[in-house]
Amino acid sequence: MAALIFILILSLLVIIHEAGHFLAAKRNGIKVKEFGLGYPPRLLKLFRLKETLFSLNLIPFGGFVQMEGENGPEDEPDSTSSFHNKSIKARLEVVLAGVFFNFVFGVLAFAAIFYQLGIPTPLYDQARIGQVVEDSPAKQAGLLDNTNILAFQVNEQWVKMSSPKEVQSFVAAHLGEEVVVRSSLPCEQETCPDQYQEHSIYLRTQEETPEGEGTMGIIFSEVIFKNYPWYLMPFKTIAEAFKQSFALALMIIQALWQLVLDLLAGRGVQQEIAGPIGIIDQANTYGFFEGGFLNIVNFAALLSINLGIMNLLPIPALDGGRAVLIVLEKFFKKRKIDKLAAYLNYFGYISLLALMVIVSFNDIRNIFR
């Protein structure tokens, strides 16, 4: 089921990405010969829309838009609807439109999630209990969800708490002891009432604590989902979605840069690289396919932005590599760039397919490990 959901999500994202190329090409008067789902060989001709054939292909992880003149001047050299004969600006718009559409989808998906759940808002100077685990010391003591841990009493002295880290440090220093904890009454958004309750709680040792639980059996929440008046929510959700999408894109770029540094330094990176099989396994492990529809939308948004950033890489056969070659036409003769592009794109496609095989093998090996 996880694999099926992933393939459906990836197919949707590929359609969105290729739709960006398709619409930008039509906007600039470029003839589109084929809109393919998956990579060749072709399995099925789906339908034809004017001059464009829509097809289903064998390799499911990908897609393409084949434009007239895309392979250089030898392909319809005199045609005014040829990609090759369009301006640098028009061709850059077509090449980068897929990445833009992926980013827009990510923003809209995050906005839909925030509109439903609320705007994520950090909690500062609070040790907010997000969830109390069943049959845990915290549950037995009477601690409640959505309350703050305010202080612990030791030797008749109260030690104030203002963050989950402070609570964790205190607990680690008093394992195996019975202490008194002071907590607030249930909070409303960021604000908690002045009234409080006091509970006696036993802090389990590591040997007494079940796997996957903490000493007290609570899960902290450092973020709440805040709702605003209906007339503000659309603007708040779009702004926050754009902020989160940009932060995610920056994080992916930083991770890729670190990967390059590790490769140059000769450090092993095979555990950090995952292909489709590895992504399915990790997404399943972290419960993206089990938490309902919004979790799946969240996963699709993450994957869409990741897909956009990966396509921006200046690698032959990817959108980023094609964009670099188009920009180079400002400094070198177009005929020389065309010749270089033919070799680089061929090498790029072969390298990407080889990399897909290697990464998939590595994913399977890691899963069995």
C-alpha cells in the first residue's frame, strides 16, 4: 500500500512538473510533440490533444515533454515553433517552469494543511505537554495534555522549568526518585492560566523505562497550531506555507552541499542517499502513510519541493543543466553549445539511469540491514 501511494504521489508530481514545461512551451508558441508519463520505452498511447501525443511509458519514476527542436537545429531547423529557434528568455522560461510548478504545488499543499490545522507557532519559555503516554508515571500522577510543567520540588525547594530541555536535564539527574511536579491547568493557544496543580511522580530509571518512552512518559510540544479569524487565515496560511517551503528548499540545498563536501573529502555517504525504494521505506517508517489524508498531503509537499530542487541541479539532462547551457549561449557560439549539449545530455541520461540502479540496490541492501 505504501508503494502504491508513493507511486500515485510521484505520478501526480511528475504530471505537475511536466505540465509546467507544457504550458510554458505553449505560451511561447513551441510545438509539443509528446507528453509522456514515465520514461521510454512506450507502453501505451493514451490520447492526442491537437498536435500533442499523451503516452504512458515503462519506467514509472519520471516523465517528459518532447518539444519540436528540443534536440538541436537538425530537428525542424526552419520552424518558427521550434524550441531551438526561440529566444534565450523563452527557453529558460520553459526549462524552469517545471521546477516553479513543483514549488507552487508545495506551497499550496502546505497552505491547505495550515488552513485545516492552524498556523504552526513556536512556544517560547514553556515546557508544554503535548501527549501523556498511557500507563506511564505521568498518567498515573494525573498530568494532562496541553498543560505546562512549571517546576519540580526537591528538598523543599522549587526548581522552575521553562523549556523541555530543562525538564529533561532535571529528570536525568533524579532518576529513580519520587518528586513533586507542579503543572498548569489546560492552556489556550500560547496562554496558560495562573492556577496550577501539584502531583507526586516517580521518575523511572533507564532499565524501568519501556523502549520508545521517556522517563515520565510524556511527549513535549514545542509548536502549537494557532487559528486566526476567517478573513486572516488565507493570507496567514499562504505566508506561512511560503516561509516553510523556502526553509525546506534551503535545508535541501545545504544537505546537497554537505554531500558534495563529503564526496570531495572521501567520506562515505551511501547511507544518506535514498532512491524511490528508500524513500518509501523511510516514509513508511515515519508514519507518513498512516496518519490520514493530511499526512499524505504533507509528504507530497515535501517530495514536490525536493523534486524541484533536485531538478535545479546543474547536471546534464536535468532542468538545471539545460538552463546552464542556455545561459552559456550569451558567451559562446550557439553552434558549439548545441554540439556540447548533445554529448552532455546523452551522458547525463545514461548516468542518471545508472545512478538509479545503484541507489535502488543500495536502498534494498539498507532495508535488509
